[in-house]
Amino acid sequence: MTRLPDDHPLVRGITADAPLLNQYRGTRTAAGEQQVPSRRPVWFMRQAGRSLPEYRALREGTTMLDACLDPEMAAEITLQPVRRHDVDAAIFFSDIVIPLRLAGIDVEIKPGVGPVLGSPVRTRADVEALPELDEAAFAPIAEAVQKTTAGLEALAQEQGRSAVTPLIGFAGAPFTLAAYMVEGRPSRDHLGPRAMMHGDPETWNALAAWAADVSGRFMRAQVMAGASAAQLFDSWAGSLGREDYAAHVQPHSAAAFSHVTGLGAEQGVEVPLIHFGTGTGDIIDLMRDAITEGAPQGSGARPAPGEEGSDRGAAHPVVGVDYRLNLTEAGRRVGAETPLQGNIDPALLTAPWEVLENHIRQVVASGAGAAGHVLNLGHGVPPETDPEVLTRVVSLIHDIGYEG
Ligand code: CP3
């Protein structure tokens, strides 16, 4: 079992009382009561980025992936939305394809398009030629995380708050990452990887295992350097049927999670793990299980056969729900003990305020039955979003009490 460094925010306890971690822990007691946090936590996927003028100014003249690998810049961009919107989490400014770049693969992010590879990975030979990712390559990631957590601690001090805002680390899930690698660029239906998992399952398994390894290590590098939670993005898993997901993808996502499950357990802390995808209503129970199945047996997160109690809560699996699935229904599918994250429809960020406010109140109400609920969007912030609307959304959510 791996220990977190002694100066890790979770080990020092400085993020422990943060509303975000309270809800991720699923604070429902045996009596069915909830320990209520000081305010209702909210953050936004893609909160750092093009919707912020201060981001565009800082990024000018630097490519996306170069910005991610400049520790000073990555930390500053991560902090920008926390300062501006008063969100309850910082999400590390990076990208799911960073581990590919760190492994030496020719990849860039084309503005308005997304990740593009110099040469797609389509054959067994292509997969066999994939480079090893050297652990030392994560140095700029660790440095950026350390600068970010120092910045978050300083911000809490300035604002006279005792709980420091937690940083969430992340990675792309093996399917989503492999989808970009096989297609070489964004695609709608992900025909390439779906054909490969059936037509040449050995090559698929080798590719997905490679992706799980680099993504899992990327997440672990962020957690070891100071992130208090970690989220795996399987943005495109919704293009898979249940059987395909279970047979060809879930084991690889579990392998990615296995790099971070149980970290800190012997020090009495747990790192909440979140699994998010879009259009994944049919598979969210399998996505939840991928978190706990990644846990080593006997770690508490996943008891050894015969060991006391299958305490799923110990692994703190959290499911991110996109805007298509009502949270009450999501809770039925994953069980009330699983905390949920989501699911404000990003399309409504441009609707009249009354419409948006009503929608947010409905989302809050539909999440009330879950063991914990962290408000978020059902997918990322659209680049054209008015940042003032986001600030107003945060303040509305903070003002909605828990009294019912
Ligand atoms: O604020 C945050 O959420 C933090 C950082 C973050 C980025 N990408 C920064 C980014 C995170 C968590 C991601 C994850 C990511 N990257 C995903 C999973 C989440 C999702 O949206 O489904 C995916 C699929 C990618 C791959 C990727 N990177 C795409 C599809 C794009 C958009 C390309 C475009 O221009 O439309 C990117 C670029 C990207 N990643 C930007 C940011 C801030 C925009 C870069 C810019 O400023 O031009």
C-alpha cells in the first residue's frame, strides 16, 4: 500500500473539511442523516479555459500542450477560475493527451478541432512500437501541481478560510484516449476503436492496456504531488453498448484506477475517485464498479474474499452524470450510497436567467437522494459562455441551503 507524502494536503488535513470532499465521501450516516457541509459544493468541467479573458491573455502565443507543460502557467490557469468564480474545486489545467506527449508521441491540440496525432495507431506493429513512458517525464506535472496547491493554500489564508480548496487531478480513460490514438483525430462514432476491439481483440487489448498504464500513472503523479481527488474522463464511452463496455473497456478503466486506489489508506485518508462519461446512462453502474474493481484486494476499498464487509464506501467511488440522465434515475442505477456529480445542462448557460435558475433548482432536488452530490455541468463549459453567468450560478448554488 502506498503512502502519500507527509506534506500532502489530505495528510495534513487542510482540505479535509472542504465541502467538496464532504460530499464525495458520501456523508450519509447509518441513520440516514447527512453531515451537511458549510455550503453546497460546485465546480465546472473545463472551468479553466477559453471562456475566461484572463486565460486567453495568458495563453497568447503558447500552444495548448506547451502551456500544460509550463508549471508556472499551468498553475496560474488552474487558479484563475477558483479566484474568479469561488468554485469549490480546482481542476488541474492539463489535457488527457499529455501522457502521449510525455511519452514522445507526436500529438498536438488543434484549436477548434481537438487532439491530432502525427501517425494514428492502427496495427499490431503500431501498438508494439508505442514508446515506454519514463516516470521522470512527469516532473513538470508534479511541479505544476505543487505550485497550484501552494497557491490554493495562500488563497484560503488571504480569504481567512480554514478549509483549503481541493485540487482535482484527472486523466483520460483508456477507451477515450485510445479512440484518439486509433482515429488520429476527433471522430463522431469511434468506428476505428470499436472495429479493433472485435476484429483484432489482441491488438485492442494491448493498446488499451498501454493507455491505462500511462493514464493511471498520470493521475497518480498528480495525486502524489498534492491533488486531493481524481477524475477519470471517459468522454466517448457513450458510443459503446453495455456488452462491449463490460468485455473490452471496463477492465482497462479498472486498471487505470488501480494506480490511485488505496493511496493514503494506511495514513487514514482516502482519495475520492470520480468516473465520468457522456451518454453513459446505460453503463453507469459498470463505470462505478470500474473504480472499486481497480482496488487491490484487501485494501479496504476492495476487501479480500472472506474479509469483513464489502465496504464500497471506503473507496469513495463517485459517478459523474451527464446532462441526459436525471439524477434520481442515476441514483436508482448506481445505488443511493454512491455520491453523484452533475448535471446542469451546459446549453442552458445561455438561456434566460429564470430558466437556468429553475433548472439548477431541479438538479439540486433530483440529487437530494444520493449519499452526496457535487454540482457540476453535464459536460464541459462551452467556450462562448459568459463568465459572469458562471459566477452567478456558483453563488446561487452556495445560497441553496440543505434545510429542504
Ligand atoms: O478546466 C478544466 O476542466 C481543466 C482542464 C482540462 C482540459 N481538457 C483543458 C483543455 C480537462 C479536464 C480536459 C480533458 C479533456 N481533453 C477531455 C475530457 C473532457 C471532455 O471534454 O470530454 C477531452 C476529450 C480532451 C481532448 C481535448 N482537448 C479536446 C476535445 C479539446 C477541444 C479542442 C477545441 O479547441 O475545441 C481540447 C483542448 C482543451 N483542453 C482546451 C482546454 C482549456 C482548449 C484549448 C484552447 O484554449 O484552445
